[in-house]
Amino acid sequence: MSINKENLQKAIAHMKTVDKSHFDMSVFTSDSYRGAFNECSSVGCTVGHCSVLEENREKYTTTSSTLNSETFDYLEWSRDFFGIDTEETLWDFMFSEFWFNSKKQAIRRMKYVLKYDSYPAEFSPGGHVKNYSIKINKQLKVKPK
């Protein structure tokens, strides 16, 4: 898959409009979470907020007649929309729930990928949460620890 830069730019523009108090990277769920802002039917992570950009939501929505509810497949949608497989390190770099709650840093990570078509060498998740603590400055350079 190759990165869909046009959609990544749309996502960056959209995220700039999201109130930072409605942003939460910590939990990814298709249900509302503890009364959190729920525009996107998720807790408010980057993927959840950006899913409102999808014009054909039905393609990613399944309906359960037993539970009388709909579920939006955020993982499949994000893979198709951004052109990044959810199993790739690049997807983790932009969207993982292990990042600290910073809308600004989430936008900078997306801008970094847009500019460099990759993630920084300093990022290698592999189960080490410390690798999720890197920050990117305005010039899209990794800030020293």
C-alpha cells in the first residue's frame, strides 16, 4: 500500500478543527467511553475523529439485528483511507493508543509522515512504551529527550 497523501492532508486539516478537550489517544473503541465526546462513535482518537471525512460510511458499517446497533470498522476504514496497513509500524507511529494525549503531537506525526513518507528512525515500537514518548517540533524534527 502507498500512503494516500491527499487524505492525510484532509485529516490534518480536520484535526486542527477538533477541540483538544475532545481528543483522547488512550482508548480505541467503537462505543462511547465514560461519557467522552462521541462525534466519531469512538473515544476521540485521531482515527475516530477523522472517520467523519468518510463519505461512504455504509461501506464500513455493519448492523447487528440482535443488538439493534451499528458498528463502524475504524481499522479497515483507516487502512483504506490513509493507505497504510494497520499492522505496519507507520500506522502505529501515527495512531497508536500508546501515545500521550496531545492533539498537537498527533498532527505533527501526520505532518512528519506527509513530509518524509516514513516514521523517524528513533521510533521502533516493538512493545517498548518508551519509544512512544518521542516528540516532534514545529520544524518536524524529533526533539531530543
